[in-house]
Amino acid sequence: MSRTATASRAALLLVLLLPQVAAAFSITVTDGLTSQVNRWNLSRVAWRQHVDCAAGMDLTECQKAVAESFAAWTGHSCSSLVFDEGANTDNLLVAANGWAPNGENEVVWVEDSTWLFGSFVLANTSQLLGDTGLIEEVDIAFNGFHHTWSATPGPGGVAIQNTAVHEIGHLLGLAHNLAPDDPNDPPTMAVYADESQKSATLHPDDIAGLCFLVPKTQYTCATDADCPDVIGFDGGNQVVTSHFSCWNSGFCEGYPMT
């Protein structure tokens, strides 16, 4: 089965570079007749983290911070999502840094000049999509070449969870939230990493996106604000291309959803 890699759209930046437009949360779709929402067709997602985690960190603290970042997305009453952590991997050649897919969902640090995305990008997430647009594999690569990392906020490095929770949102199929937000309470899926570490804690909009993509029962809406924007690209910039609407049925509808 042919697959499409969409690596660069999921990069988390240090600064806000993109124009903002109104939205509750954002998704992507596969162009074509079905316009399938890019999401997993399952509620249990297996993942593995690299055996060395981040250079210069205590291994146990580093791996715990990553695992807790995954846990932030689970246990919500409206979603059936479960993450299954597998055995550590020793593979660094992940699709999120330009390599071929291997059928595994892996989290790694790139510590050398093979890092592809420059110093402003803290991490990059790649989605590998099947023919129908459903997610088949996701990798997350952290920038250990330009940045040091820490399990806690402070001068010791970039706090893992403030970035990892955001990247795991991309793993689930959420796009950047381009809406104007409260600078004192930004969503995790904002384009930028919040300097006050609020990116590590899910905002109600983030949870709504989770429950749209991985619902326990069918996701329902009361107003259009409960439904997602669809994000695409215009000249390399992320833009809102359309919006799902809340219909009288109480469901978000826009593109046909299979």
C-alpha cells in the first residue's frame, strides 16, 4: 500500500510565525473524493522511545517525562484513547527526520548535524498516511542538536513535557490551532511553545480535538465553535482552508467522513 509522508507540518516552533484565524481546534484531511480526516482507525496506539532518550539527562527522568507526556492525552471521559508503550528502540533513522518509515511509532532525539529543521524547531512529527488518509505510522524527533533538554522547567534546558505533549497531539492527528488565543492560557496545539510551560497542560480546545478524533462515543457539537478548522498550506504557510459546521443533527459535518 502506498503511503504519504507529511513531516514538516507538525513542527513546533519557538516563536509564533503564522497568521491566526478563529477555530476551536484544527485537523487535516486528505484531498480527493473522500477527504478523509487524518486520524487513527483505532483507539489503542503503540509507541516506543529511544533507549538513550536525550543526551545529558538522567535516563529514568527523561523516559518518565516522555511517558507522562503520552499519559496527558489519556483518561479523558470523552475519549477511548489508550497508549501502549513498547520496548525501547535503538533506531534513530526515523521518518520525522527524513528517513524511510519502518512500521513503528518511535520517539527519538537527534543529537547531531543530521537534524533537518534548523534551530528554531524544537521537534518534528511525521504522519505516514494510507491511501484513504488514515494514519498508519507516526514518528517524533526532538532537536537535541541545537537544544539541551530537561525533565523540569528551568535553566537546565527545554522542558520535555512542554514540547512532547504538543507533538503527541500531532501524533493523534491534531494540527496547529491558528486561532487567536489568550496568552495567559494558550492551547497546547498553538504554534509556539509557551514560555510559562502551559503547553504541557491540555486546554479544553485540545481535549475537544482529542474527543473528535478518538471519541468514546460519537463526538457531538452544540455550535460551530465545537467543530474543527481544516488546515492546509498556501505557499508553505499553514492556513485554514475550510471549517466543519455543527448541523442540526448535533454532529460536525463538512467534508465527507468515511
